[in-house]
Amino acid sequence: MQKGNIGVTTENIFPVIKKFLYSDHEIFLREIVSNAIDATQKLKTLYEKGEFKGELGNMKVTVSLSNDAITVSDNGIGLTAEEIEKYINQIALSGATDFLEKYKDSANSIIGHFGLGFYSAFMVSKKVEIVTKSYKEGAQAVKWSCDGSPEYTLEECDKATRGTDIIMYIDDDSKEFLEESRISNILNKYCRFLPVEIAFGKKKEWKDGKQVETTEDNIINDTTPLWTRKPAELKDEDYKEFYRKLYPMSDEPLFWIHLNVDFPFHLTGILYFPKVKSNLDLQKNKIQLFCNQVYVTDEVEGIVPDFLTLMHGVIDSPDIPLNVSRSYLQSDSNVKKISSYISKKVSDRLQSIFKTDRTQFEEKWNDLKIFIHYGMLTEEDFYDKASKFALLQDTDGKKYTYEEYKNLIGTEQTDKEGNLIYLYSNDKEKEYSFIENAKNKGYNVLSMDGQLDVALISLLERKFEKSRFTRVDSDIIENLIVKEEQKSSTLGEKEREVLTGVFQSQLPTMEKKEFYVMAQAMGENGAPVMITQAEYMRRMKEMASIQAGMSFYGDMPDMYNILINEEHPLIKRVLADAETSCAEKLSSIDEKTTAWESRRKELYDARKGKKEEDVPQSEKDELGEIEKNITDAKSEKEAILASYAASNNTVRQLIDITLLQNNMLTGEALNNFVKRSIEMMK
């Protein structure tokens, strides 16, 4: 029997393995089974080349459990004593300090990177044995044993068949790995698509009301998963069935893409467009990454373009190492090429579907658009391709490419400055009356109610020449697309002051909402009162909800304009009645205010060219008194108009109708509106 020390420059190798791989300790089984698969595949290769003349027999890997150990067995190439000495006993490490410093941020980078796949067994084992016999003629079986220290034993033993048994005696703190369900879950996660059959226990069947084992091996993996087969031999149902196998509880996918490239890198896989729910993050990490059919991870950021992490499916590439750090992935040239290739394949596939079956593409647009919009917002190259098949949908449900829609509205929706105005709505029901007003003018209104549409609008405004998007309720339609000089107000300054004062006084106080009243000439057939919300501030607030760094806008109150149509008969009647009812009180205030304003002007004129210290104190005091008088007079005037308005049911009714139309009338205010409406009908 041979004894010796494993060739490392530190005695701390096993504590290091346990410490740095602990968070991924289940990975040991993937490594040991993968080694067994490699040994099996190597023997098959030698057989195909004629370098192994024996019988292959039933080539499979077996995983079995006992009370204290897990055994992984193969009948592959096996090892000689010399090969154990070379591949098992020599671990090339420069020293514990360098090792810890270089790999402290990446648990997985240890395995594989230093050929430590086998040694991952010591994460969960207090002792590991290798019982192996080489395929070479006349080979002597040997047994290697190590208890987690650098010391090992190597001795000859009896083994009837070629291949290798790895026997892992499980540590007391890792007993979970002796549970059948735990091992079954790990094998299903990492090994379900490995290219050699893996047997774990026996198949079970129901008999006499309970499950009993049969004599048939329980094969846990599909050795020829769909992505390893040629697309020409597959049908739509094959792709759907594979999707159901990957995601048992999901809806049927929209489309799929079969990836298969040999140069300048190797990549196979199948990517699916799922039916996307509303939350982006919940749908990420559904793409499974494999390396030669060995599962690696479902965290594919850095390998797949960010917008395509919303897709589902598998990608398999031997050019992406099994165990790498995040920083390695981000700088690896092959990974960057793969990312670009996948993005191109996705855009090509979407373009093809659009061209060959536009009806189907349009039917699935509402599910597809989140992928496409996300890609356009994050990948410049993808925008260039997708802008040919991305669609805009109007409020009637009709869909257009960007170029088609530009041609549709080009004549009617160009303002007097030559800007093309894209009108849109993000709530067809809430903004119904504004949409109808626009349609009555011969305009078309887009429906932009998607999760990313606020950001998309800003992008399209940058991309489209002389174009502007504006929500259909952000102003009266005449102001949204200005065709000619605006009609001037028919009211004098004092009339506007009375009218706006009457309505301002009756507006409710609402949390995080501010109202600004203004009078405008909107035609006698226009609405008497309208609420609009300025495009810029509203859009900034919407962007704040989806974009970091804009919380300042999100904290600001919503600001609304209350537009009073000075040409509407009801408004004219309110104004005439207010002037009549308040004339005596207002005229007295107006006379005094006019005199104060005249004197204020005289005082300011007298100060022109003088330094502050040269102005007599008496004039300063007089000016201060005048300012106070004007402010007090304004407050008194507002109180008079408020008193009048409070008793005018028409004013309050018009305001409440407008608030109701915009979903702002609730609680007591809504109850009062109903009561008043009934009273006014008596």
C-alpha cells in the first residue's frame, strides 16, 4: 500500500474548499457526475477510433445512496495508479494567500479553474474513496482514500469491471445529502440533460395502494434534449412539449428560436417568447445556461442581452466555462460575441415572422411588445432593426409600423411650425371625451398604455425628426395641434379676474394635487369646463416611477389646469350673474385698488436711477402700506367672489361634473353632488 501527501503547497486546501464553496455545496454532485460522464464519453471516443477493442456494454452512470455515503459509478475509461498520481494527487496551487486573495469573490471560480472538480466532494464528505480499474488490457484495480487531510492511501484492490466508483462518506453537518429527495432534486437541476444515461434508484409503481420499487433503473435524464437535435426533424408540438417540460405551469409560448452556430464560437439552444406578465423582474432568470449539456446557472445577465433575459429557454455553449466569475463573463470576448449573436437571431426571427405572417404578429403584439420595447430602449443596434417591425396601435385597435403611421397622420397632424404631433392616450376610458374631440377634428390617437411606453415615447421623440408626442388630455385639442393663430380672449382683464376667481374659490383641496384656473375661448359648442394636465410635468412624474434618480419629480404634486370656456352660454351666464350680484362691492374695491396701483407706479417711477439708500424712508413706508392695501383688497375681492360662488349651484355643479369625469370626485363631495343634482331637477 502506498501512502503520500497530496501535492499542494498548503495544508489548508480542504478548509479553503469548504469555506469558499459552502454556499454552492450542492454543486459537488454535478462535478462528480460530470466527471463520470466524461470518463464514459472518452471510452466511447476510443471505441469509435478503434483504440478500444472491447465491448462497450451498457454505458451509464449510477448514483446510489447508503446510510452514510453517496456512490457515483461509471463503466467508462477508468484510472491506473499512475493516472491517479497524476490527476488526483497533484493540485497546482501557488499558496493559500494568493489563492484566497485571487478567488475570494467567486465561489464557483475555484472548481474547474484549478481542476478541482473532484475535490468538491470534500465540501460535504469526511472521507472520499476512489475504486477504479482502467480500460487498458491487464490493468490492476486500485483504491484511493483520503479523509480530508493532505494524506492519502493508494492500494491495489479487486474490481471485476472497468470504470470508477466515487464513494463519498457524508459529513455529520451535511446529512441532508443522504436524503433521496434532496439528491433527486440536485440531479434534476444539474444533470437532467446530460448525454449519458444516469440511473438513480429504481422506477416505482403503485401496487396495493402504495408505491413499490420495480427492477427497472430510474433514468433521470434526457440524453438527447431538443436543442441537440436538428430543427428540420422537429415539429411545433416538439417545441411546445419541451417548453412544458421546462416550465410546467406556464402558458403556451408565443414563438421560439432554435440556435445552432459552430463559428466563430459554438452555441446551441432554444429561446422562447413567453406570455409576459406585468412585472419585469418576476420574469427574469428563466433562461438556463448549459455547458455541454451540464446545467450551469439560470442567472444569464452578461451572457444574454439584458432585454432578452425576459425570454425563457436554454442555451448551451462549451465556450462559456462551467465556473467563472461575473467579471470574467463581462470581459470575455466569446461571451460578447454570443450576446451579439443572440440579439441578432432574435431580431431576425421577429422580422421574419412579421414579413411572412403579419396577421399572427399583430395578434401577439401585446405580448411581444415588452420584449421589443425593452430591447429598443437598451440596445441601439436592436432599435435599428426593430424599428422596421415594431408597431403603434391606435385607440381603435388598428396597428401600424412607424413609417405607416407617419404617412397616416402626416397631413392632418402637422402644426403650423411643421412639427408632426403624435396624440396618445394611456387610459382610453378615462380620456374618452378628449379622444372623441380629437377624432372629431379628423385626428388619430394612439393607445400608449404599456409598461414601458412612457420611456418609449421619449426615445421616439429623439429618433423621429420634427415630431412630438403629447397626451390627448394635456390641453384642448386646438392647443395640441396649433394650425393657425390662436383666437384671442373676448373678455377684459377684470372680467377674467371675476370668472377665474369664482371658479377657483370652489375647487376642493386635494392631497398632492394643485389646480390652476384660466379662462379661454374654446367655442360655444365646446365643453364649459375642462381639466388638463401639462405634458411635461406629468411625463416627468411618470418617468420617476420607472427610472432611478428622478424621485424629485415623483414627490411633486400633480398640477392640473382648469380651463373655463368663456364662450360657452353657461359660463357667460355665470359671469353676468356674478358681475351683477357683486358689482357694488367689487366696484368700490376696484376704485381703491386702481388708485393704489396708480400711486404705486408713481413711487416706483420716482425711484428710477436712485440708490436704495437715497430713497426717503417716508416713501418706503408708503409703498409698503400700498402693497399691503392691494393684497388685502385682493383677499377681500376673493372672499366676495367665493361667497357668491358658494350659493351658485351652477358653478359648483360644473366643477363637480368635471372632477367626476376625471375620477377626482369621491366621498362626501360625490355625495353632495348627487344630492345637488336631484335638487336641481325638481
